[in-house]
Amino acid sequence: MLRISMRTLLLIVVLAGLMIAGPAKAEISVPLQGVMFHDRDRSGEQEEGEEVIAGLELTLSSGEFTQTLITDENGAFTASVSPGYWSIAVLEASGWRTQDGAPFVFNVTGTETSVELFLGVIPTPETQTPTPEAEATEATEEGTPEGTPEASPEALFVEEAEDGVQLPVVLPVSGVSLSPAVAWGIGFGLLIVVGVVLIVIGRRGRRK
């Protein structure tokens, strides 16, 4: 009579159960492909003239799983996802955001052969391109320091001397930039003029 130990019998039962149950079902993995574009009209659809965004940093997450994605030169990104709800967040430090500021959310049922997404984003307020009018106003404000009086032609003439002869005096003129050679020449010329004026004043005094 064939005797079978309890250990051998238990092993036979386990093997039989595995054969009946069949191999474990592999986890479903669905390829994800997406494109990020500048949604200028905020329609949610990529239209003519709405360019793709390269180098945009994204965060793909589901539950405790998180993965960082970077769009390529065509604004595209790829990943693998399993059935469930997923979200794609845009790193606002990159200068872009979703229209409502919330991540994109999508669901994977597991029956898809692939998932394709076209996601539109807009610039953050700090990175929006200013209009030509705003740029011109800003340039004007930067070019005129606050509290600096505007130069006028009269600012280059001076007070009258006691005998009625005007003496030229150099006053600061806003926005004028001279090279050292030109400034030296102007200064030397003014010294000559002042010397001539003083000589004229001296001769008049002697005549009196």
C-alpha cells in the first residue's frame, strides 16, 4: 500500500490549485501620448497658429504614484498608465498654467489600446507679453528719473554781471552724455570765453 506523507499531500493540493487558477493576470499598462500647446483663444482645442510648448515640466500622478515629464521639441510627452484616475499638473514656475489653475484629470478604463491627450495652457500673468503701447510707456518712465527737471534752452544762459554782461555757466542737462575729449574741449572753450569777458569788463572799468 502506497503511503503519502502529509507534507507531500499538501504540496499536491497547492500545485493543483495553481493549475486550476491559471497564471496570475498581468497588470494592464496603457501607453499615454500627449501634446502641450498654447491655447491662445482658450477653446481647449489646438487650432491654427497655436504653437506647441517645448521644455514644459509636468507632474503625472495617480494615488501615491508620481512621475515627472518634460515635453520635447514637438511639445509631446509619453508615459505608461494603468486603469484608474490620473492627473497632469503643470509646473507654474515654467511660466505656464491651466486656465483654472487645476491639474488636468483623465480616466483610464483599461479597455483602451492607447491614450492621447492634447492639453492647452496659457502664460502665467508674470510672463504675459506686454503690448507695444505698454512697452513704450515703460521705456519713457525708465528714461526720465523721477524729480529730474527737464532741460530748456534758457538753462544754458546765466545771470547778468553787475555791468550787464552775461557770463556763461555750465548747468547740468538731463539726458546729455559727452565723451571726455568733447567735455574737455567744451570746458576749455568756456574758459577762453570767460577770460575774454573778464578782459572786456576790466577795460570798461579802466575807462570809467
